[in-house]
Amino acid sequence: MLTAELQQQLKAYFQYLVDPVVFRLDAGDDANGQKVREFVETVAGLDSRLSVEKASLKRQPSFTIDRAGHPASGIEFAGVPLGHEFESFVLALLQVSGHAPKITPEQQQAIDAIDQPLHFETYASLSCHNCPDVVQALDIISVLNPNVTHTMIEGGMFQAETEAHDIMAVPTVYLNGKEWHNGRADLNALLAKIAGHHGPVAVTAAQKDRVYDVLIIGGGPAAGASAIYAARKGLAVAVVADHFGGQPLETVGIENVPGTDYIVGENLMQNIQAQLTKYHVTILSGQTVNGLVAGSPVRVDLLGGAQLHAKTVIVATGAHWRNLNVPGEAEFKNKGVAYCPHCDGPLYKDKAVAVVGGGNSGIEAAIDLAGIAKHVTVLEFAPKISADAVLVAKARSLNNVDLIANAQTTEVIGDGRVNALTYTDRATGSASTLPVDGVFVQIGLVPNTEWLGDTLKLSDHGEIVVDKFGATNMKNVFAAGDCTDSAYKQIVIAMGSGATAALSAFDALVRG
């Protein structure tokens, strides 16, 4: 279960242990219990400061992580924290031992202010890119405040429990037994929600008063490349976004970045964020930009009323998954309608699912889901499947995958959760009903530009119109990446356009 490579990584991390740690384990007697027992005992065997005790916990199999000789930390893992939750486990272990989390004084103050018992339960999947942010944030709060406890529940191992709660998307967080939060969120956003402030994270007076040389709106590859190039020019740079990472966070493997044979999307963005830290770029996360006002400096309006100012601005807001816009889609979102097969796929183990979309994303999703689901049906609107030939061949080789072209999805049907969809054969006009437990929508992207209104010139598809320098029709405002009218939407192209926009912004500053 723990490869030799992972064990070596753990031994390296254990140099940061402060005090001894005890795992209190309630494994149960089934096969899943054996997996959790093997994991915990293997980890404990790697360092003499780690030990295992028997316990009686709410769920089997599960274990707590506690500092030896101290009150319980409140951190519990129900399942095996591997995959994307391996980092969550390592951080929890180190922090419980006494290694201080990296948080700001403002975050510490907000954590200290929690004065009532809060028990969080996060349903996650090990392949979910969005879950670790939530798990790690709630673990930090639990470590630092004795009023708070948190359990990470592996949805794939506790499938009966997720079904009983009708949980069809992760992360889903319960607070004191009631559903409280769905989807990605960072520590700032969760602390604001705990405090009862459901709006954006507060912007400090210093951030509002400063005039940045370059302010970049967005958190994906284009934004990251812009920030790196601008910061290396010695400019005062800030990135403002709801979260950092963008579309690559939903991409398991990237194999077409020149010079990099393979990298996980999340790791790529972590590398970029590390570079931003190295170059002292200010990252303002947890923010939603809702306005852009021309001027010198340019004004950027945030949801909640705060304003930021910059001599130049780069819009790199990327794109989001296109909706089907058919009856039932909105009603059953997160109740069988999903957009991230990597995140939510494990919740559909041994179930029948449909993937709407026959491009690369759709066929890649079908291939991934085929290893989890009982059966996968791909529905493509066009007369033929448009994905790369190598992907189509792989999908056709799987005995539990069907590819249907010329199919127009017309409705998602369910009773509390999805149980079918209907589609029409565009060649014959005949209608069919397909019994499924889940529908994964993979039909392309829509640029995140609706917030701009008529402030920038947009194409008929809502894309920001730019010239070869990345310049928009507003003075000192540039744009890059998937939110623009670039011919192709690819990570490497977004990065290149981000670099172009940053160099153009620098040139505009030099020329005054």
C-alpha cells in the first residue's frame, strides 16, 4: 500500500516532528479495516516517535492523530488517506506533533475567536483535487482550537454512508450533523463562513491603498505566467482570484507541455505558486472581481465593495465548463450531475454513468470512469466522436464503454437524484431513455467574462478581443489565456499569452 518511495518521503517529513504522536485506531474486521490497519502500522513503524493504540470510534475503519500526553487533537481520518489526501495526512501528522501551521496572524485570530463546539465531517475522494484544500483547512482549525474537531471520510470506502446522505459530489462538509458546505474553499473562506460572513474575504487597508504596477485577475496558468514574468522585471505584482489553480486542478495528467513528459495538474500549479512566492508576488485569494473601471490608475472592483488599483491590469480569468442547459441539469447538480470525473467519479463505483461530450475531455473522462463505474455511455452531439484517435481507440477497447454519436441530450431525469437521461438520435429523430446514476458533462468551455459587461470588447462567444500584444480596447488593460479570443485553448498557449501580456504591461509602464 505504501510504496518504498512514499515511505522514503515520509521518513524525510518526519525530521519535522516535534513531539511523539499516537494513532488511535478502530479498524474493524473487514477488508477495508485491514487496509487502514496496514497503512497506520506501516507509518508508525517508520519512526520510533510514532505509536498505535486501540480505540473505539464512530466509524470503522478510522483513526485519530493525537499528540502523546496531550488532549485529543480532534483530527480523524475515516479511510486510507492516500492519493490527494496523502498530503493532508502528512500535514495533520506534523501539525499535531507541534509543527506550527503556516497561517497569518489574522487567520490565527479568527481561529481563536471560535468559542462554540464545531464538529466538521468532510466527505472526500482520493482523486479529488478540490478536497485537500478543505480537509487541510479544517484540520488546521482543529489543531489550533480545542472547540473544533474534524473527520475526513473517504467516500469510496464509506459508499453506503454517502448514499444515505445523497452525497453525489465532493467535497461535501457536514457541520454538527447538518450539510454545511459544498465545493472548493480555502482557509480564509471557511473561517469567514464559520464567523457568519458569507461574502468575500476582507481586503486589508494596505492592499486597498497600494497602487500595484501590475494587477492580474485570475488564478490559472495564464495568470501564473503573467505574474512570474512581471515580477522578474522588478515590478510590484498582485494576483487576485477566488482561488489559485484554475482548470489544471481538474486535470489528472498533463503530457503535452514541452520538456515535461508528465505532470499532475495540481502539481503544476503548486510549482507555479511556489515561484510566485519566490518572487514576492501578492496573492489575494477568496476574492471575486465584479468590475473594471478605466483610469490612471485602473480600478478593479471586488464583490463586497472593496477596490484595488493598478497602473496596468491583466485579465486572465480563464473559462468554466459549459452547461447542457436541458431540463433537470440544474435541479440535479451535485445530485448526479457532475463536471469533474476525477473528483466525483469514485462516488459512482459499480454504477452506470453517462458522459456528455465526445471531445478529448469527454473520452478521457470515459476512460477514467470505466475503471470505477459498471458501465459508461458517451453521448456526442456531432456526427462523429471528435477526440484524438488514440483516445477513441482506447475507449473502444474497453468492454464497459459505449460511444454514441449524433445524440442530442434532451433531459436529465431523477427523483431526488439522477436515475436516467433522455436523448434524441439526430439522424432518425427517435428518442431514447438511458438509465444512469450519474451524468458527467464535458462539452467544452465558456470564458469567465460575464462580469466585464461592456467594459471590454468581446467576441460573439464572449471572449476578450486582444491584439498580438495581448492588449484590449482599454488603455493599460491586457488579457491572456482561455478568456481571450485565442484560436486554441491549451495550457502552453495560455502560459505564452500570459508572458506576452506581462511583457506588454512592462513596456506600457516603461513608456509611461
